[in-house]
Amino acid sequence: MKKEHIAMIALVLIPLYLLTVVNIFRPVQAISVEENRTLRQKPAFSWQTLANGQFSRSYEEFFSDQFPFRQFFVKLNSSLVELMKKPFSGDISIVAGPDGDLELGEGERLEPDPEDKVVLPTQPQTPTQPATTPEPTLPAGTPTATVTQPAATATPSPSPTPSPVPSPLPTPTMPAGPVENISGVIIVGNQAMELFYYNEDRSQRYVDLINRLQAKMEKVQVYSLVAPTAIAYYAPEDYQNLADAQIRGISSIYSRMDSKIKTVDADSVLKTRVHEYLYFRTDHHWTARGAWCAYKAFA
């Protein structure tokens, strides 16, 4: 066999063997920060799933998610897509025109304020007192009516009202059925819920942004409402840790905000009405009832 053939075979086989060894001893990853989703875990083997093909499909998805150096290739792909500005594998991309302008029609472009000035609302003016109308003067000799006040009667002091006993929180109607995890969204019965991930860098950027807004608008009351998602209240048993982590994450964000900012605790109202239809079953948005509960938290 020629040396060139041996070299070609070695170039193919050596990387394959190295990747196999790395994949065997490499720990299984739980989440992908870049994709903001959970990764497939190793499926449990059974003769039934092997016979119907489910085991093979699940293991293929597991291997695809746990491929060695996968995060590096994900970042590389994102960089190439951004660089080339064209869609890949059915993804939707926005292609920029000349000078980075977007072909959005013939509307006028509004240039940003170079000084980044914020116009603050003026203080409300004190309303002027209405002019008083003089009392009419009665002619001389006109009889005047004398109004007598009834004697004041003693009002008995009211008996103390007993303090109300707080009622226990209602039990939510949990969705029934097997749990299916698809790209960071779990599906239980007829309800889909987005998994919660806490990212320290993103939360700190949000805190810094709201704090800068408050600093620039000193005369304006700034509010912050970080909305919990449905999984905070309807999480299956195996995902309860995500529900607790979400509320702790919101509290952590609020604790780093300027004391002048009013934080809105929507959880305190939502958890008292978990038996109602607060979130849509198909996405993470809340219904009109859920939005009303958050509005009540402002009071």
C-alpha cells in the first residue's frame, strides 16, 4: 500500500477514533447557553422502544445534542450566518441593503438624537382657586330663618373587628399527561410551557438599563415588572426546581435595582389565582385574566 493511501486513511480514522474516545469519557451536558435550551439526555433502553424504533430516534437526537465540541460549532455557524447574511436550513434572516439600510419601503428615516437627550415631563401646575361668588344681600326687613341643630347624641364605640384569617392558597389545576421536552419547551397534555433559564449577564444588563433610565429621569417614577412564566405555577413534579428558581431569579433582579424604582411583585397576586386561566396553553404569554392579576399588583 502506498504511503499516500496510508496517510489518507489515517486522516479519516484518527479523528473518528479520537472523537469516539472523547465522547465516551466526556460528561453529558444539561443545557446549551448559546441556544437557550436543554439538551437531550441519554434515553433509557427497553425492548419495546427498540422494537418500535423510538430508542434509535431518541439516541440519534441525544448524540446530536452531545456531539463533542458542539458548542464551538454552534458559535461558528452563528458567526458564519451573521457574516454571510443569508438563510440556512429554512431559517429566516433579514438581509441588509446598501449601507446597512433595510428595504422596508419609502418611509422617512428618523435619525437618532446625537445628544441622547431625554425630555422630562414638567411638574403639574397648581390649579388656581375658582373665584368666589359673593353672597346675595337681602333687603332690610326680610325675615330670616333660624336653623336649629339637633342635640348631639352619644355614638356607641364600635366593637373591635376580629382580624381576618388568611385563606390558604388555591391549588392549581395541573395539566395531565406525559411530559415531552422539545427544544426548551415542555408539553404536558394540551399545554406548552417554556423552560426557565437564569442568565446572570442578561439579568445584570437589564438591571443596569433600568437603573440608567431612573438616573436620567429623576422626576419620573420608574416601575419594573419582571413577569413569571407559566412554569412557575404549573410545572410538573420533575420540573419544580425551575419554578422555584424563577421566583428567586426575579427577586435577585429586584434586589439590585435602585431604591427609587418601584418593583412590582406580580407573583404575589398570580399565585392566589392559579386555578384560573392565566396563561395561554400554546405559548408563554398570559391571558387577559393574567394581565389583570399583574395590573392588580401595581395597587
